[in-house]
Amino acid sequence: MSIEGIDATEAALLATMLSSDDVPDENQAGQCFACDAPMKGLFCSECGQKNDNYRRSIFSLILDLVGAVFSLESRIWKTWATLIFRPGKVPREFSDGKRSLWSSPIRVYLAMSIILFGFMGVTNTHLVSVDVDPKIKAGIEKPYEDLVKADIQTKWQVHFFETQKSIDARNATRDLHLLEIWLSESSVNLTPEQRENLNAELGKSIEELNKAGNSFGQKNVGPILEAVQNEIKPTDEAVPDSLNTSITTDGGDGLNMTIAGRRLTNEDGTKLMMNFIKNPSIVTRSFNTWLPRLMFFMMPFTMLLGAFFIRDKKRALLFDHLVHATYIHAFAFFLLFTGILASKMISGVQVFQGIFVVLLVYLPLSLKGMFKRGWFKTLMTSYGVGFMYLLIITVALIWVIAIDVGQGLDITAGSGA
């Protein structure tokens, strides 16, 4: 390789240096592209810029990226293997400054997030789905159009990590028109005995609310429950707009609800449930959109909670807790991803239970490896923080999904029959 301005020996040394990496020699130079400092390796010793002008085809760049990510020599594989089998070691050493040995926590988190939610999107996998098998009760002999809710029995089962293809195949064997009849019949069409029992329970609830002296209960819940108790007669009492949710009656035909500013009638509720059973994307779409965002913002919260329980000026600073929290979140995404793959062979419910058990074991082990505290403090911190985290993120997910349903779902389109 001939370089102008330097002798043959220097040119030979430079050529050897440039050839020692996986960047094409024609995309490198003897001086830094940014500061013109002499290059002594793949990265500039002055400004740190890589000795690569990237002026080659997009296809070549993609191949280089794939090779860097999936190369057996890449530290990403070492990072993941250690994260899985030696909990706490990676975040501890990364926090202690051994950062060239491990992939950074944010890179691991983002990569696993993209893989998980990208895979769910491509395969049309749903976090949760419901299987309902409606059948006509034994001994019922009447025309199909005369069937009522009392004539139908249903068997419900929750599934995890099902693909839409599996759901469609299962529903093809179900008589979903029977389910629509079962769902659409007003829940207030009760027998006299059922109505009497319901009135008795509602009477107790009203009495308890009045005794409590809660102004919200007296002004809003009380009149609504009394309207239901009085054979579901209309009421003009409204729930405060600040709640963005209200319950009213429609003259005896059923209860109407407004969720996140959207009025949901009995008929709408039936359509919504039918659509969810046929295609749970209403939940999956919100889950895929909001879970990574919520978990990203929960990382600083986890950091603060961890710092409240475990403090050390040398090895348990806020930075240490943030590093640990980020790797833990990445590991949680990894568990979900492997759970989706495992659900192809075993029950999704069993997989979900397995994920929960693994986290119960992994969290204290990782915290122990990271901060070297006693087992009692480690267990209290792990499960205390874990419980508060799970509670907050569950409530937040339910809330954002309800908003998406109320604002983004056209529940009046299609009956789901």
C-alpha cells in the first residue's frame, strides 16, 4: 500500500495496521478524518472517531452491522450468557469500570426490546387471548332464533402468547353466534329470585356507603345503586366529569357506561367482547406500544426505590442502581421472548407461570451479585421493589389500554357475529 508523504517502512506499518481490522482499507486513512491526527489504531487516539468513512454500498454496511451483532466473537453473546447464568456479574463489573468486556446496558435493553416487540408484530402474537366455547345446554330443544342466555352454557379459558392464526383456527370450531346471544342478553333481565337477592346486596352496599359518609358515594354511587335496586329505573344523577367515567341506565334495558369519555352501551359491550375474542389486537396493540415506554420510564423509578433500600457511597450509588435496573429490564424482555418461543411447545399459561417463577429466583440472585448484601436485606429489597413495580405498571397499563379502547376503537363497526 503506497501512502504519499511517508517512507516505505512507515507505509508498510500503516498498511499492516489498516489491514488488522474488518474495515476495508480503501475506507480508511493514515490521518483521522475529523482532527487529522496520525492514526495508531482503529480509533483516533485524540478524538476517538473510528477510522472509517463508510463510503460504500448500503448492502455492505448492513452486512457489516449484522456481522458485528451476530459474530460469535462479539461481546453481546458473552454479555447475555453471563447475564443469564451469573446474575449480577455484568452490572457489577460494568459499574466498576470494566466496560470494554460487556455490552452497555442501554444497548442490551434497546436491542432486546426491538427483537421482542418486532417478533410479536411480525408473527402477530398476542400477549393474552380468551377462548370461549359456547354450547346449547343438554335437553334444550327450541328453534335457534328463540334461544336465550339461560339456554347456553359457556366454557372460558385464558391463553398467553397465541398467534392470530391459532386464534382463527380455534374460533372456526366455535359457534360464536351462541356467544353473541349469551353476551348480548341484558344482565338486568333477572328472575324474581335473582332480583330479590341482588336488591338485598345492593341495599347493604348503599347502607355501608351512607354510613361511611363519603361525599362521592352519597352524591353519585348511592343514587345509581338505588336506581338499579328499584328495578333499573332511569336516574339523572351524573358522575363527576373529572372521573371521565359514568354509569347510567337506559329505561330498563341495561346499564350504559362511559369509559375514557366514550359511551359504552350494552350492545357496544357485546361487540367489543366479540371483537376481542376474535382478534385481541385491541390489547396487543396497546401492550406493544406502551409497555416498552412504561418500562423505560420505570427504570429511574426502580433506581430510586433500590437506592432507598440499599445505599453505599462506593458500590451502590444511583448510577449503580440504574445500570442494574436497565440490565434487569433487558432480561425481563428476554424472558418474554423465550416464553413466546416456548409457548409453541407447551401451554402458554405454564410458560407465563414459569416466567414469574424465574423472576422470583433471578431478582434476588442478581441483587445479591450486584450489591453483595445479606440475604435478608436482598430478599426484602427484591420483592418489595418488585411488588411496587408490578402494581404501578399493571395499573398504568390498564389505564392506557382503557384510553386506547375509548378513543381509538370503533366499537360500533361490525357486530362480531
